[in-house]
Amino acid sequence: MGKNNKPKKGQEVKIIAGKYKGQVGKVLNVFPKDDKVIIENINVAKRHVKPNQQNQTGGIINKEKPIHISNVRVVENG
């Protein structure tokens, strides 16, 4: 077990601080410059979007927002 135990894309992590403390999820994206991660179905916000070429109807979508890397810990399996 090394000191550099930063989460990587696809790993399971547990939130250790904040509003979602105790929840476990899979890392979808990592932003090393900002020290933030996006976790599946955690810190979800509703976003109002206008119709455009990709999304013809527009409407309200759910979007995961980033969480600071210090608030998560990698879950060790095994």
C-alpha cells in the first residue's frame, strides 16, 4: 500500500467527507490539474439545456459535478 493512492478512472471510491459521506461509486473522470474527480450518480445537479444539433428537444438533464480528490478514498478489493 503506497502513499500515492490517487483514484483512477474506473476504480471504486468511497466518499469520506461532505454531503455524500459514506457513499460508494465508480470514478467516471479525473481532473489532475484541479484535483477533482467525477463519480457516477454522486453530486448530481439538474441542468437546463437549450435545443441544439446534438439535443434536438432540449429540456432538463442530470449532470454529475466534480468532487475534490481529498474527499474520496479508493476502496481496496482483496
